[in-house]
Amino acid sequence: MDDILRMGGRDIENRLFIGTGKFSGYKVMKEALEASGADVVTVALRRVDSGSDTEDILKYIPEKCILVPNTSGARDAEEAVRIARLAKAAGCGNWVKIEIIRDNKYLLPDNLETVKATEILAKEDFIILPYMSPDLSMARRLVDAGAAAIMPLGSPIGSNRGIKTKELVEILINEIKLPIIVDAGLGVPSSACECMEMGCAAVLVNTAIAIAEDPVDMAKAFSAAVRAGRLAHLAGVPRSTSDGRPSSPLTGFLRDR
Amino acid sequence: MSFYEALSRYKGITGAFGAMSADSVGKALFASVPCADDLAALLSSAASSRLEEMAARSHEITLRHFGRTIQLYTPLYLSNYCENRCAYCGFNSANKIPRKKLTLEEVEKEARFIGATGLKHILVLTGESRAMSPLSYIKESISILKKYFSSVSVEIYALNETEYRELISAGVDGLTIYQETYDEEVYDKVHPAGPKRDYRFRLDAPARGAAAGMRNVNIGTLLGLNDWRAEAFWLGLHAKYLQDRFPDVDIGVSLPRLKPHAGAFTPACEVGDKALAQVIMALRIFLPRAGISLSTREAPKLRENLIPLGITRMSAGSSTYVGGRTASIKSAGEEPQFEISDKRDVAEMMAVLEKRGYQPVLKDWF
């Protein structure tokens, strides 16, 4: 099946994006990334120590992956822009996941500042993946600002609560032409599968893989779930109903004689 | 509103810890948003017999929010000149010990030495002497340290908000300041002289630092000065107050226990390992996203065993002497601020963490 996600001039086959925080070590992280076959990997720039031989996280990311530095630590647009530029200058490429958080209790993003940062960075040829609270007006503003995709949260980062924002994400899928990539909160592969069945272009998972007893197998499980969900979406997921229905209770009288 | 007002409502909490029911502990363990009563329940005597359940909950929360990682940092003492007479501290101005302040060349020498371990987070400490270690000296030292470290935090005398802003401009991103004890009477007793006697100026220092723009504010109580359950309760409330008032600042807590030092001060209240573990777990459940630091005051085995119960930051390769790492700087007869128990260097600590299935994080800032 030729089902490629095209973004920023790149072809992405595997629709499971993986975040690299919280792993028990870089070796197991690398194994998990390889086992999943992920094409897109996010890294917090604050964790990158390119001066170190053993502690440089970038050395453990498979070569085939598209590296997406994130702006974790940014509290406003100005800081996010600074971090994105730092990442580019450090040789991390021109993809960036904008993450602007002024709320350390729930780690919910600041949509307004995210739009501002997107406007600035789009003019500097960044491929921008903005992390946001699902909101149609803000998503439209992000499209206008030059984002490459929209990344609504499923539930708060690390909460493992699944796609609690389903209704709002469905609206984004219906109304926004850019890829919708659910980021954060997906605790089990079935939640990732559900997002893909709904029509998301991809999902981003970190905590659930990183803290699993066996991160390598969990990465494989998420990858398989994402594939299954995508396939189901393409096959046409039937609308579910909760009760049996007679075939045409209202229009039966129109039957041709 | 200052935390002082919020705290005054809970001054009489000490008697409550023996009266909490097993049911209240059960409710607190799984509260979706734990309240002050839940914290009291988690610190109660009833909870002391349910440590295993608390540990499971605390471990699960820590794993979800911090993963299998421990951030490492190390302290750097710039000066032991001090005008305070804190009864529990080796730098107490009444102690006849050699006094020393690092020259800027010596700061650089220590920075180079520590930088070679790979650590990128450093905590700068001084005694309280505006005459001997003025803000200008601390700022000069910080501009040197910024060449070697991503994150520079300070644990120095309490400042006003403008001064905290100056430190931030010089490159500081974190503030550590311990109230030592939240009980005003005990506070007065153990701080008989010096500027630190001003309880309220110190109590509001973390809020001033956060208002000035510090990224991390780390507070603590010195366990052993007073009833540990009450002190841990007040500390938890203080952290929560700061989190609510400054949602964009990372609020962390530290739980130092009294250690031997020059001047021989006997702790008023013994805090055993079980008590320390209960405090860590209660605070983790009450403050799911707060960093919790554990210093080298604690013994190696205990430190390792406490990791899964809620710890997120640990010091390594510590020295509590001024210029303690480069032997040529250390002066004869010099006393440390307190004795450290875990003397392992950074490489050893990293190996231990890896063996226990945790990733040592050396760099987590820009």
C-alpha cells in the first residue's frame, strides 16, 4: 500500500512519531526507535549536549529519522523562537516542534504564543509542528501563520488518559487541511489506533513507550496499532450505533411497487 | 497574599497527625487533586503503617511525570564567611574556623574541574555576609560559571526582588532557599543572631525569586529542627502556594536531614529513614510534578533505595568545603558546612543510576 505522509518536502512512511524523554537510557531508547521503524523523532533541545561523546542524545537517533527539536522550556513566543534558532545553528535541521508552556502543573500549551512563534519562524523557512490545545480558531490561525501540521493534545502530557479531546480533534480533522497529529496523553496502543481510525495523519507518543517495562516491545506495539488504525481509516470505518435499527422506518412507504 | 497568612491558618496542625483515620489515608492516596487535608493524612501516624501502598502510588506518579531519569547537579561553595549564628550550621559565625572566599581565578579552577565530569547543572552557595561576599562578587563568579554550565542555581542569603533580577541577568536560572523551620518560635531559637533572624523576609524570598523570573525555585525544611510531620506539611503547602501563584515556575522541594558539624548541635527531633521516606512519598503524591532533591547528606544505600519513591534530582561529587575539589585551594583546619555521607563522584553515581535502570541526566537546560 502506497500511503505516504508528505510534509516539509519529506516522505514519511511510519505515522508513529516518537518523543525521546523519560527513557531509562539512550541505548534502550535507540533500540525502541529502531524497533518501531519510526521516521520522525522529537528531541528537547535543552537535553542536547553536542559537546559530549557519551551523553549526546543525537548520537543515539537512527540516521533515517527526521529530527524534530522541540522548544521545551519556552514560556513565550520569544523564547521559543530563540530555541528554534539555537537548534538550527546547532545543526539540528529546520524542523521544529513548538512547545510553549506557561503552566507547569498540567503542562498545557499557550496557543496564543504558539501562533506568534509560528508566524516568526515560518518566515525563516522552518518546518513547524505546533503543539496546541485543540481549538478550531487557533488551528486556522496556525494554518495562516505557516504551520506544516497541527498537533493537538489528546490529554495532558504524561497523563496516559488517551484521547479525551476526541470531539474537538474530530472538528480539526474535518475542517483543517493540514495533517492533524495527536500529541500527548496516549497511554496505550489502542488509543493511538483510535486516533488513526478517526483520520489523524499521525500520532506522537513518548511517555507510554519510555516508561513501559519493555520499551522496545511497546514501541513495536504502538507502531502496529498506528498501522492498523490507518488501514482501518482508509478502508472506511463504519459509524457505530448503540442499538439495532429497522432498515427504513421513516421511508418504507416509498418502496417501488 | 504572602504565604505567611496562608500558613497561619495551619499553625495548630501538629496535634492532628495522631488523629487521622485509616480511611482518610485511603482517600488521600487516590485523590485526583489532593488537598491540604489529604497531605496531612499522608503524613499522619495512620499513614506510617501504609508505606508500601504509598510507595506504589508515589512510584507510579513519579514514573509518569519524570520517567526513569534522575537529574544530577553538584554544589560549589564560594565562601564560608557568615554573619549568622544558625545553631545547626558549620559556618555559624561563632565557630572558630578558618574563613575563606574563592578568588575569581579559583572559581574558574573549580568550574573547570567540575565541568570535566560532564555535569551541566551547578548550585552556587555562600554564607551570609554582604560585606565579604557581596552580590557583585556572586555575579562575577556566575559569569565565569556560565562558561562551563548550562544551569546555574544559587543558594545564598535572601535577596529582594530587584537583586534576584540582577542575578537572573547575570545568568542564574534557579533559586534554592530553605526556610529551615516554618515554626516561628523554633526559628527564633535556632537563629539567635544575624540577618537571617528575619523570619518573614526569608519566608517570602522564594516568591520574590519567582516574581523576578527564576525558572526553578527550590524550597526546603531542615528535618530534625522540629516535628517532622508538621514541617513537611508546611513545606508542602508552601510549594503548592508557589505553584498556584507562579504556574510557569518549576517548584521543587528538598528534604535535608540534620548532620554532624562543628559546634555540635543536637537535633530536637529524630527523623528516621522511615520518616524521611514517608515525607518524600507524601510530598510526591501531593505535588505530582514537583522536583524532589536528595543530597549527599544521606548514605549511599539509602539514596539508591529512595530513588523510585519520588526522587528526581540528586547531587553527586559533592564537597561542602569552600573550594573543596582542587586541593591547593582548601585551607588547613577548614570545616565543611556539614558532613556528607555519599562521597561517590559523578562517574560512580552515573554507573549506579544506570545499574538501577535510571538515566542520569547531566544537561537539561540551554
